[in-house]
Amino acid sequence: MHNFKKLDIWINSLEFSKFIYLKTAQFPKEEQFGLTSQMRRSSVSIVSNIAEGSGRGSDKEFIRFLEISIASSFESETQLILFKELNYLSLEYFDKLENELQSIQKMIFGFKKNLLK
């Protein structure tokens, strides 16, 4: 069992999710139940699956939750691209968020690789 609160992947994913919540609060109200809701759910799924997996009984189970987390990160990345295309995000914010998300993805892949050893 891992203490998820001490994992850098969890800490960074939590920060990413918080930023998504703050930024999407500024999006048009007509997106509240559409893209805003979907982006919030996918970003929360990243951090939540890391936490849930850390409490499982084996590394094999943890790896399964890390795979769900990485899939949610790709979903979030797709939504970021759509936000940029719809001009809901400036190029500057998009680049910052995409870089952060790609860093989280690399960390998850690396952590998963270490658990497989």
C-alpha cells in the first residue's frame, strides 16, 4: 500500500485538477453542463484513480488504476485541445496546461514501470 498524499504524481495531478476547476469557472455558462463538466470529471479522474489504486492490495491492482488514470489524462488532453480550438483558452494557458499534463503522463508511466519491476 502506498501513501498517495506523498506521491508526486498525486500532488501534481491534484494541482492540475484544481487549476482546471478555476479556469473552467471562467468559461461560458452554456458550457457548464458540456465541456466544462466533462473536463472537470476527467481531471478529477486522474488524481482520484491514483489515490484509489494506492489503497489496493497489490501493485498489479495499482497498475490497473494507473492505466485508468493515464486514459483520463489523454481524455483531458483532448479536451484541452478542443478548448484551445474554441478560443476558451489562450495559447499561453493551453501550453502551460498541456505541458503540465504531459509531465503528469510521463510520471504515471514511469511510476507504473517501477511497479512492474
